[in-house]
Amino acid sequence: MLKKEQYELIDKIIGRATELNILCSSRVTALIDIEKATEHFNLRLEDFLAADVANFAHDFIGIQANIDRQSDGKNFNLFVPRFSGEER
């Protein structure tokens, strides 16, 4: 389970994606997708939020397009976000 601060950053990330018009699902679905990606890739959420538009869009769109919801967010095909952290 993520920490409160992580959820606050995810909410800001989704807000930015909405402003950039790259949200391809509901906010709830996007929250779950980013949550699962954070758990799987140890996303650096602060860096993700602060990224330039191209890198931000790459990760946000890539997560939405590649998450396998049938696997409960444990499979992202071959996609690896640019803001992946160190393995836990």
C-alpha cells in the first residue's frame, strides 16, 4: 500500500495529465494504473510530476497503454517508465 504523500502526488500527476488532455480513462482508473505502476516500478513520483511535457507524456501514456489489468497491474508488456526507481 502506498503512503498518503504518494497518493497526493499521483492526484497531481493525474491533474496534469488532464490539463495536457492525455487522460485516456477515468480519474479512478488512472489512479489505479499509476498506483500499480508505482508498486511495480517504484516510480519516482516527484520527478515524474516535475518532468518536461515529452517525458511526462511518455510515462503517463505508456502506463495507460501497456498495463495489463487482467494481471492486476503486474504486467506492463515490455514498457518501462522513464521515472522507474531502483528495484526494491
